[in-house]
Amino acid sequence: MINRIAAALVLVVFALTGSGCIGSMALSGKVREFNMNVSPGPWPRQAVFLLLYVIPVYPFAGAADLIVVNSLEFWTGTNPVSGKSAVVTVARAGDTHREVAADGTVAVSTLREDGSIDIHIVAPDGRTGFFNVQNTGTELVARDATGGEYARVSHDPR
């Protein structure tokens, strides 16, 4: 059961986010960070948000991120505002990524030579799950360890 839910979740995330990247939006993040540090209370933060939107700090920061900052991040590999490496990097077979959920569930994904991704999940109670996700170009397919298909989702390859 954990495999099917996790596979469906991963397929939905891949389908929604796999079509492109807009960068880390670091300049907009700096404006948001300033806004969040104005006051511990929500009402002053809301007032500042509205003011920064009307002035229009938020729209200009967003436009600058989309047009200039994120383009520089893409071409140089580093975001000039945050100094962090690009959100999108070139992955190689064998690369792994580890995520830990709030409940302690651990998911480790590994890129395979064929371009598919193996995902190993360990629940806090020790139960484990595995599935593989492959992008066929027009579909994302999730399979179990034996190659049996869990789910198939069509997506726009653009």
C-alpha cells in the first residue's frame, strides 16, 4: 500500500514539475524574508505585504528574478543574489538524493543508466518500499522491483 501511494505521489509531482524550471527566485525570497521579519504578528506582516505589492516591490522583484537573476543562475550555475548553486544541475547515473519527511519517513532516489529513478522508502516503523519511475517521453511509469506496473500517467513533454 505504501508503494502505491508513494508512486502515485511521485508521478503527480513529476508530471506537475517536470515541464520546466524557473530558478530559485532568490530576489523574491529576500523580499518575502524581509516581510516575514517585520513583526511576529500576522496583521503587520499582511499590511507590509499589501504595501510592498502596491508600491510594487513584489512584482518588480518577481520580474527581475524571472528575466535577469534566474537567467544568470541558469547560465553561470550560481544565483547572483543568494550565491547558491543553481536549482537545476546535470544529473549522472548513480547520483542519489535523500529526503526525510516530518514523520521520519526516509526516501532515497537513485538515477539509473537508462534515465529512470529508483526510489527506496523506509517508514518510521521499519516498513520498506521500492519503486522505479521512468519517463517514456509522453508518460511517467512507476514499476515495482519485479517490473510490475503500479501506475502510468500521461504528461506533456514540452
